[in-house]
Amino acid sequence: MTQQLQHRNHPRIAHRQTYAPTALTALAALVMASALLPAAASAQNPATGYPNKPIRLVIGFPPGGGADNSARLYGDALSRELGQPVVVDNRPGAGTTIAAEFAAKSAPDGYTLLIATASLMGGDKVMYPKIRYEASDFAPITKLSAAPLILAVNKDAGIKSVTDLIAQAKAKPGKLNYSSSGNGVITHLAGVYFTKLANVQMTHVPYKGGAPSAQAVAAGDVQLTFGTAPSVKPMIDTHKVVPLAVTSMQRSNSSPQLPTIDESGLKGYDLSVWYGLFAPAKTPPEIIDKLYAATAKVMSDPELKKRFLAQGDEISISSSVAEFREFAAREGKVGVDLAVSSGAKID
């Protein structure tokens, strides 16, 4: 009995019993290691599990205009692809700078996105010197759509063509008024470009969005506008405004009957509006890439393309994030030049 007890407490035997691994402890270690793998992968790739809550899609225009319509079509499609609601957040005013500033200051986590135009890439800073963001505060993701603007006039303005418009503008310097969806945005700069190329003077009247801008032409508050197709088409269809031409060098697929401004007599005029998707700077590249891939997939749907075209817009996805980054920078420089030409600065 004494010998058995001494043997049980022998230090070498006890050492083996305490530290020798067993099949159970090995299995437990394997389970613990496996449990840590998803967390490690998530730490390495921020896009893992993204998105797990609603995404806010900010635009600087009110409901009813071209940007709003495009945002809602795109947002619905993206929501279905990502499995989370994509909520359009209209923040109009100050030439879309209110929306841009909100997006620039949002967390760079992929849950706040911005639909914007070339003005974001420098033109805003020219027109609004006091804004608190730079082009570098945004991460370009992809172009979404591109289309020409439509030059449209009030039905009672007595303007039947582009040459008529130029003749009236020269006969009455500064007396013709053109509306836009805000200071510094493409519908304003299209007018600046026109007056510069035609060597005429017209007065710019900004509104808070494309829809009220087009309605001002229909009401006769202004004589003309360079508007997006979704904004002006309802007024055209009800014969309240008369379309004269499109602003691109080639005719539009959605309105092939309309001539271009170039072929109507103002040679060299070529301008289109595009909408792009941006995120706050420092958004993880993995999330940017995931958003690009999801966007490219949903925007390739033929039915969605038809819906965009029906409202006068054409889907135009960038070939890559890098390509869009370069494109946006080039377009931004053009926008800066036009903004400087306008001579306008808004406090």
C-alpha cells in the first residue's frame, strides 16, 4: 500500500501526467484556431461581411431631376445585389456642395456614398471658395452614366433654332436668361461654354435642381435652359418648352431626332453630363473594389439600360476604378477652366 502511494507521487511520473498532450486538448486547440480564422480574415479584408447595414446614397439635387431618377434606379439595383437597403438622401442647394461636404465628412466605411459630377473635382472650389473640402477628400469608384444635355427654350420665346438664339443674344446682350440646376454644376457651365464659344452675353439664373430649372422655362420666368433629359422631357412632352439641340458632338440615342449644337451652327460645341460614384477618402480599397464590382454587375442588366435610356440617360461604367480616377481628374480640369471663365464666386 505504501509502495503504491509512493509510486503514484513520483515526480517523474507526475510530470508526464501534467504536461503530456491528449487527443482532447489537441482537438480543442484545433477548434480554437478554426474559430479565429474568420476574425483574422476580416481584419485582413475590410470588405468581409460588408455591407451589414443600410447604405446612404447622397445626391445634391431634389427629387424629380435627372440625378435623382438615376440615383433611384441605380440604388434599387445595388440594394438587390448587396442584400441591404440603399437609401437615396437628397441634400440639394449651393450647387451640390452641401451634399458633397456631408459626404466628405462621413465615416470612410462604405456606408455613405455620393453621386456627383465633374464639379466635385475642382470646379466647386472655384465657385465656392469657402467650402470645406477638396477633390482629394473623395475616392472615385466608377462612372455611372453619361448623356448630353438638351438645349430647350420657352415655346413663346420666338427662338426656333440655335442660330436664332445666337442672333437674339447678340441683339440683346444680357437680356436672355438661362436657368440651371445650381451654380457651378454642369447645367450652369454648359451655358458658360455656349456664351464663350458664341461670343454672346446671357444671364444665368440658378435653381435648386433640374426639375424647378425646367419648370422656370415652361413658366416663362427664363427663356432657355441646358437641362438633363429627365428634367426637360416632361416639359417637352407637354409642349411647354421646345428642344433645339443636344450638347454632345454626336446625336443622342434617346433623342436621335434632335441635331447637335455643333451641326446647328455653333462649331466645336461638345459637352456631356456624367454622374459618378464616390466615397469618402480613406475608404478601404477592398470596399471600393467590392462596390465597383457590384455596380458593374447590376448596371450591365439590359432591362436597367432600357430604363435609363427611356429617361434620356445612358449607362456608362468605367473599365476600372483606376480608369475612372484618371477620367474624373481630367474632367475636373475642364470644369475648373469653365468655372474660372464664368467669373462667378459664391460666398
